[in-house]
Amino acid sequence: MTDAPAGALPSPCVRLCTLNGDGLCLGCLRTIDEIAAWPSADDAARRAILARCAERRLTRTDDES
């Protein structure tokens, strides 16, 4: 995760920046649109992105890459 200003949620980036066939980053499970939106997103939008990533992590199978 990268540093963020006080009060801001840090990026979920783990420096494994490769998109799979579904357009999801293999490291953080964000879409390219979510990655691009992150720097200007407020905390509510960031929480929504993190929630979608968490859901993807739960429904992901080991053979998805």
C-alpha cells in the first residue's frame, strides 16, 4: 500500500500491476477505472472501491489469473 495523507485511505496497490483477461489487477483486484479514479476519490468512494475488491477476493477462484 502506498502512503496517503492523514485521514485518507491508503491505496490497496501491492505493486503487482498486471491486468487479467477480465480487466482486474492481479495484485489489488481493482479495475483500470477504479485505479484511475483512486487519486481523486474521496474516502466514501475509496471505501466503495475497497468493498468491491473485497467481494472480488471472496468470489475469486485460484485458477483466475
